[in-house]
Amino acid sequence: MPLNGNATSGNAIANNPLGTNSQRVLTIGGLLLIAGGMLFGEIFAIFILHPNNARIGEAMYAASQLIPQGDVEGIFGHFQAIGGFLENRGTKVDAHSHAIHVGYIALLLAALQPWVNFSEDGKRRAAWFFVACGLGLPVSIFLIHYVGLAYSPVEHIGWASIMADLFGALLSLAVFLQFLGLWRHARSGERLDTGQGPGGGEQASRLLLAGGLLLLVWGFLYGAFYAAWLESGKAIPEVDILKSIVTNAASQNQELLGQDFAAYGKFQMYRAINVATHTHINEMGILLLLLSFAQRLLPYSDSARTRWAILAVAGGFLLPVGILLEIPYGVVGSVIADSAGFAVIASLVAMLLGLLRHIRSAGEGAP
């Protein structure tokens, strides 16, 4: 990878932000990863998460019925099934979150490319390396549940886990290369025109920046209040509910056991929804901030960029609100959350298609 000097001048970047291959690669790769991760999350929530939660509850109830008989093997079998359900859910959540978070880093690196002091060929190779590792990591995580330990050279680690760890290490190397380029620029003392910095001061950028900051403030406050509520003692500890389940199962008190499982299901619902709300508020805030930096890379008119920015901000706020509304309104809240998620995805896809169309037209117009 050539590392000798930055072949692109600051004025060239300012006049044509899409003139550097590394910015195109990282921006397109980041938008693909975020949109793909969000779409996967929508599908996972609808078709896997809710059925999985029902199966876990059924297995726990079946295990509790075997406690009076002392059927250790039967209880163990049900808990093994629960472990499989949890692994299935966990790998899907991890694949979803890793795709989105790697996409965030790609957008940030795209905004920082003018300050990466490599040759154009070196920056392009480093960008492709990052995107390739970023795609390989969530795919490997997704396959962990399905590949298992088949043909693995390690007793407790399957091939998919090995590949996920490998892609994670390579991704760290890819980020380190970008930091190396930034360090080379800092040592060079070169200054670039302020016009090619992130944001550009246009309306869409300001709208996304304001929306992102508001969401992050909301997310921090929400997390603080939720933590305070947990510490206040108003929430029944999970361990107390589980103790009550075991006690009433052993005494074969089916009425109280049913109440315990209802309380446990309610506890799990409240915790999952509050954690998801807090997480999605912060993630939408980070996404809007990064999109504000990327607006100067989009070959749209100011009105078009503002329109897609409004859609992204509206979806970013409605998504956590819809999740929170699942507590009092159930399916209605889910519909609002899913619709908001698809609105954000539509905004990301529109930005992606604009970039691809610009690259295609530039290629056709090239001599």
C-alpha cells in the first residue's frame, strides 16, 4: 500500500468532494452497512425475536413442571433448549448492531479522508480493506448459530466464531491504518481549506446535526432516569421472581406459579423495551450526526438533501417513541417503530442511490 504523500490537494477536494475514491468507497460502504443492518433488525424483530421469546417462556414453564419430580435430565434438556434460543437471538442482535456500528465508523472515516495523508491509491486500498472487513464481521457473527462446532479445530469455538474474531482483528488493523494516515497529516503540518471540512453549513447538515444532538441528550437523560428507577427499589429484582418460580413449582402451587410467570414476562418486556428505547435513541442520534458530516458528499440539490434529512430526523425520533409505546399500546407501537425504521432506511437508500448515480454519470462523462 503506497504511503508516500497525499496526492489530492485541499482545493480539489473542496471543489469536488466525490473526487476521491476512498470517500466514495467508505460513504457507500457505510450507507450499505447501516441500511442493511437496520433492515435485518426489522426482519429479525418481526420473524425471530418475538417467536424466540415465546419459545423461551414455554421451555422455562416446562422445566418448572419437572421440579417436583426431580427430573434433572428433563430440566437440563429444557435449559439446553433455552441456551440455543438465547444463542440464536444473541447472534442476530450482534450481527445487526455490528453492521450498523461499522457503518457509523465508515461514515466518520469518509469525512476524515482529506486529513489522511496517504497517496490516493493507498487511501483507496485502505478504504476497501475496511469495508471488506466490515462486511465480513456481521456475516460471520450471523453464521455462528448455524455453523456451530462442525469441523472446528478448536473444542469450544466454531469456524464462524473464528472468522468473526479474525475479521474483528483485521477491522482493528484497518482503523489503525486510518489513524496512521491522520498522524502523518498532523506531522506534516499541512493545512486544508475549511470549505472541505465536515458539514459544510448547509441546511440539511444543520438539521441533521441539531436532531442528532437532541437525540443524544434525550438518550443520556433517559438512561439516567431508567437507571435511577431500577435503583429506587420500585422494580422487582429478577432474582426474586426466579426464586418464587422455583419455590411455587416445588410446592406444585400452579396458581401462584402462573402469576410468577406472568410477572417474569412483564419484567422481561419492560426491561427489553426500555433498553431498546435507550439504545435506539442514542444510535439514531449518532447516525444523524454522521449523516450531517456526509451531506457535502451527496450530489443532490439543497432542497433534495433537506427533504431526505427531514425524513431521517423524523424517523430517528419516531423509532424510539414507537418502541416505548409498545408498553401501553402493543402492536400499535410496533407499527409506529417499524414504519419509522423503514423511513430512516428509505432516507439512507436515497442517499446511496444518489451517490451511485453520480458515480455512474461521472464515469460515462469521463474521456
